Amino acid sequence: MSRYETNVVLYRLKKDAAFRARFRADPRQALADADLTDEEREAFARWDARTLNDLGGMLHLLISIPGLGSH
């Protein structure tokens, strides 16, 4: 499990609008260079916030990403 990298990706999704747009268009391609496990990659591709949180993703990041998180 790459908890650190999961949170790096979440932070980029929150702060980097261009990366967020690439992710929305094609999550798998946007994450191609990320050091994630297959399980993490799949959770991102499906935007499975519960699984991402279970895998170490910080809840405050998950719920605060514009257009992806929910309050």
C-alpha cells in the first residue's frame, strides 16, 4: 500500500486544476505515472471515496476536491 502516494494524488486533485481535468477525462491515463497499487488505481478510477479512505486517503482531502468531493 502506498498511503503517501494516495495522498499526493488527492492533494494534486485538490490543488491542480489541469491535473483534475485530465483525471476527469481519463482517470487511468492521468494516474499512469503514479506509484499506486492496482487496488488504489481502481479505487481512484471508480472514485470510490470509502475505499480510498480505507487505503489511507485523508478524509479532508477526499471531501474537498472541487467537483469530486462532497460536503
